[in-house]
Amino acid sequence: MSDQRSMLSHSFFGPQDSPARPLATSRALILVRLLTGLVFLLEGIKKFLMVADWGAGRFSRIGIWRPEITAPFVGGVEILCGALLLVGLLTRIATMPLLIDITVAILATKVPILASKGFWAMEAEARTDYAMLMGLLFLLIAGAGAWSVDAKLSARAQRLRQISGRSVSDGGPDQVSKNINETKR
């Protein structure tokens, strides 16, 4: 039976991710985080640096409501949430506004291409959007991984709970701090 398990956990290219291989999972997660976060960060910056081409001018051309307000707002969301993805802080939360952002982008820019020029013209234009959508869904499901600020904060919270002997929800953060100080004495 153990031979079957070891055969199932290997592929042509070597061992697959398993509880025994968290390093491989973290490598994959950081690559998806870096790719997705960097694309959104740069797209947000472009909305401020090249207003006519990527910011309010573009939003006006594609019919987005109040482009002088929505373009800077969307750019700010992309910068903030893209940066959060890059460092792995509040990763699952940061994916949510970006999922709305990319969904609106697909509906506003790719669906009209599909309606007017057909599937293949739309497909050629939508590749990055779909890759970002899938990357965000992956991060929403998988989280940030071990190489992230989220993981460091989670590990710290776990240590605090172990030191205090109680969960943070039992007495709140103030009680945990009090317990830690009492433990040090």
C-alpha cells in the first residue's frame, strides 16, 4: 500500500505537493502572488501616470460612469491590493476588490468585443484578464502561503495563544498581553 501512495505522490517531474512538501506549495503560491500582485500594481500606477491612455481618458472611452472619479479610485484599489498581494498581507481580503475590478473590466471591455467581433477577437484581447481572474481565484482559495506576512502573523498569533494557554477570543488581545507579561515574571 505504501508503494501505491508513493507512486501517486510522484509525477514525471518529481514529487507532487503533499503535507510533507509545504516548500513546493509555498514556491508556487509566491509565484502566483508575485505575478498577480505586480500586474495589478503596475496597472494601478498606469492609471495615474498615463491618465488619457489608461486612466480617466480610457474609462470615458469605454463608457465607465464618472471616469474622473472611478479611474483614480480603481487605480488606488489596484495599487493597494496589488501591493498587499506582493507581500502576502490580508491576501484573501485583497483578492475580493480585485475580483470585482477584473470582472467589471471583462464585462466592460471584452464582452463588447465578443458581441461585435466574435470569440477569437475577444480571446486574443482577454488573455491577461482571464489569467488575472484565475490567479485571484487561486489566491482566494489557497491563501498567501508560508512565505508571506499573513503566515508570519498567523505564526505569531499561534505562539501568543500557546504562551497564554488560552485562545485570543477567550480574553481578547489585552488579556493575552497580560498573560504574556505574567509568564515573563
